[in-house]
Amino acid sequence: MNAVELCVGAGGLALGAAKAGFRHLAVIEDDHSACQTLRENRRQGHPLVAGWPIHEVDVRDFDYRSILTSVDLLSAGVPCQPFSVAGKARAHRDKRDLFAEVVRAARILRPKAILIENVRGLRRSKFKEYLEYILLALASPELARDPKQSWRDHFKALIKQGAMPTVRKPLRYDVYIHLVNAADYGVPQCRERVFIVAFRSDLEIQWQLPKPTHSLLALAWDQWKTGNYWRRHRLQRRRPGRVSRRMASAIDSINESDLESPLLPWNTIRDAQRGLPGARRDAKARHPSNHVFNPGARSYKGHSGSLIDEPAKTLKAGSHGVPGGENSLIISGRKIRYFSVRECARFQSFPDEYIFVGSWASMMRQIGNAVPVRLAEVITGAIRRHLELTAISRRTPKIANIEVGQVRNAC
């Protein structure tokens, strides 16, 4: 199946889609450092990146008519800063709001499916009306917004069109929106993100998000009920020391219940670090790549490090440099250290052989902006299966109200 991705960044979403079996006709990104990372992995012959046509260009300047092959999946990790809690939350007033470009691409490419990822802040009450507008614009991409038209006027036009009967069949999409925690799918990081999934209406697909495979309750059970977690890591079982509020609540729950979770335990930092040596101080050393110690980490109010026996806190891109609190590990007391780039890459489930290029701050920003590869593979894999099942059902002839004798005669 063919895919086109906008705002590809360092390639987390695209890698997941490639692992799920999608072939990229174009990956589009305007950040030079991210494009260097993509090109370096292509040069190194990474099997998932080897054939990617990389376009270092603003998506607003890309000509989608240059893609002559039919597109099954249009995906995009549109910039999150316009909707992030940490940002200025300017939404449509922020020039980095690129949702309209996904709509433009859909109008031209007519993909069978669309996938968009963004921060959970997109669902904040202050953006409620604008989010409704985004979803409606995706549902009816053929009704293009006039350059002189405000988004509110376009919103009214979209609502009006939906209420009016039409002679021809316009391009329409059935749109779904989900809030997903990456930890629930085996990613060693608590990372809540919004995913918008859409299918072309003529395909009549009934979408279902894959069910979670991992849980916090199962981790609490594994650590503090059976002790299997500590045995796996060859550590002495111990009583809970410093834990997050979320973990403390889970421990209380398992102490009050004898029912073990049917899901797998959340993966932790200790799980993700398995087999990884201590970070080097020599930046020229090559194995493993991007695993270099950087001094100077500090915590401050509201921005403390992560605990080793829980998933990492949400990695952030750091608009004003590397965020010391989020991208660091608590060693003891108030002492913390920065995660290496390779550790952060593992928390985002990038393969160890995947190389990042650029300054330290740039690499951390690329990883902080990425979609976890494992989560991307889960969701795009489900999209692919839905498309395949639909294709199979359309090829299968339907036999209805035929007597047994008629079937025999037909055979």
C-alpha cells in the first residue's frame, strides 16, 4: 500500500507505517536537521528508509499533483506548538498550524485513509470550536476555503453543505478522534497524544482503534504483588520507595484486589535501558550511536526527572533549548542527569541502528517531536488491515436467497 507523509520530522510515524507495510511515495519536511537525519539513514541503507523520496520543502509549497500513483494512506504529524500547553496556544493564529495543508493534500490525492497526530492540548475547551472545524474540513475536503474567507465563515459553509442534498457524490471522509497513551501499547514513555483517523466514506469502513496491550495496573502487580519485575532485572524485591502519584494509586488498587490484569505491564526506563551500556563522554565513539553523556541537567518546580522503574515522562521538543526536567533521570534525592539521545530514542521505540544527526539540542528536539515508532506501527497496521478487509469483501461475490439445489447446479 502507498503512503504520503507531511511534516515527517525525524521519521517516527513514517517508520511505523513502513513497518506496517506501507511504501512511501513522498515524505515532506522543511526542517533541515530532520532531513539530514532522514538522508543519513537512507545513505546508511536502513531497510525501512532506503526508498524514501525525501522532499525538504514547506508542505505549503509542495505540489501534490506530482504524485501520479493512487494513495492509500495520507499521514501527518502536524506541528503541535499552536495547541501545546507549553506553547502560546495561538491555534489558527499560529503560522505553524498546518491542518489546512492536510485538507489540501486530501482534496488532491483522495487517499483511502488519513492519519494525523497532535498533542492532547488540541482537545482543550478553548480549542473546542476550532477542533470541530478541523474535523468537518477533513470530512468534506472538496469545499475549499477561500483565501479571503475566515475559518469561522468556512465553518458555517461546511455546516450548511452538510445539511443540503447534493446531486453528485462529493469526496467525503468518516472521521474519528482518539486520545491515546503510548505506554498502553508497550512504549516505555507516558505520552498522551491525539490521533485523528479518517476513511473515505465510499469504502464504508467501520473503524476500531486497537485495544491497549499494556497497563499501569499490570506493572504495579508485576513489581509489588509477584515481584517478577525485580527478578527479571536480577534485583532484590523491595518495598515501594519514591513512586509517582499514579503508581502509588495503582499499588493501593492491587493491595485491595486479587484480580491480576490480563494486560502486559507498562514498559519502564529500566526495561528500555536493558543491554545499553553507560553513556560515553567521548562524542567520537560510535557504538552504540548517539549514546553520549551531557552534563548540566537540573530540575526545577514542576519539571523533575523520571523514575527508573516507571515509564519515562513525556519527552518534549524544547522550543527554548533542551528541557532539563522532562528529558532526565532521577538518580537520588534531587540529583538528575540528562538522558542520552540514544536513551530518548529507545523511549520513542526507534531502532538502535537508526542514527540522529545535528547538534545535541537539535537531536533532542527531533526525538521529542516524533511519534513513537511502535505506536505508529500499531495504528497504521490497524488502518492497513481495515483497508485490506474492505478490499477483500468487495472482491467476494455476494450470494443471497439461493436454494441449495441452485447452489449445486451453479457448482
